[in-house]
Amino acid sequence: MTLNREQFVLDGVSRETVAKLRHYAEEVARWNPVINLVSDRSLTAFWERHVLDSLQLFNLLPERCRSVADLGSGGGLPGLPLALIAASARPDIRVTLVESDQRKAAFLLSVARSLDLDLRIELARIEDVPPLNADVVTARALAPLKVLCSHVLRHLAADGLAILPKGTNWEAEVTEARRKWQFKLSCKQSETDPSARILLLSEIMHAA
């Protein structure tokens, strides 16, 4: 799968899946005045700012990945777009969305049903959900990396991979997190924002 920023299309993705992604975007716009799923300003560029930004993570999923946990999913980003792509491209992957806000969880459930999408939604605080032992853990715009590491460690399999999109302040977040945590790290430049990075973390543990 490749992203085309100019035309906002997805090469290698079926028309049916693109139609489902657009339906999801329409549902966010419909629910947003009531629940505030994303900022009103970002709605005008929702396809690139949120959908494509989430979907670029799909190419980073390891071949052995069978489970993805999206922590603090909110309006479903990045987990719901990933689940839509996986449903057709890698149907062996099961996606779990963790969201503690009841109204946002209701939105996620409504969208999943309307798209006939098989995913698991956990309505609970991240720290209250039993460990998910996921092959991949994602989280977007949830918390600083030093906080994320604790959440990720709880729900990531021992040999799993955390895929965490971060903005322009990513280097400072990594520096701060390393004061408390040890982890292997590699970085990928975001395809939708040259100043942003996607952090790939593994072997996370408390610093000695």
C-alpha cells in the first residue's frame, strides 16, 4: 500500500475499502459536534490529517503480527482505519480499541457495526484492561512517551512492537522517556508530515 498525498488516494486498496474509509470520515464529521472526536479545524483536512496519517502505520506491521491494540483510541485513530485495511489485506489480524470515554466507545461501536467490521472494543481505562499481550501496540496523540511506555508495557507481548506516531517534539520526548525507560528504538519519517516521526519501540523495560 502506498499513499498519494496530492490526490488523497490509496494505491493497492480496493474501492470497497476506500468507500468504507470515506464512510468512517463522514461518521466522524456527523458525530463530532456532539462528542468532539477531533478538532473542528482538522475536519477540513480529515482524509490526509487523520486517515492517511493512520494508514501509513499499516506498512510497518510485522509479518508475524496477528493482534493490534490501539490505546486511547478516541475517535478510532489509528486503530479503526488499520482494522479496515487489515480486514481485506490481512484478515488474520485482530484489532482491539481501548477507550474509556463511554460516548466515544459508543461511536466506535456504531461505526464498526455500520461497516460490518469485526473488532474488539474495550470500554475501560488502559490500566484497568487485563493485559492484551498484543503483537503491536499503537497510540496516537494520547500522552508523552514517558507515560506511553508504561501503558505499552502492560499490553505488549514480550517480543512485540510499539508503533507510536509523534509530532515535532518527538526528540525531546525520547530524551525524557530514556530517563525512566530502556527500549530499542528506530524512527520512520511520517509520510504526511515531514517534521513528524513514527517511533518503533521494542524491549521496553524500566531503566536500571
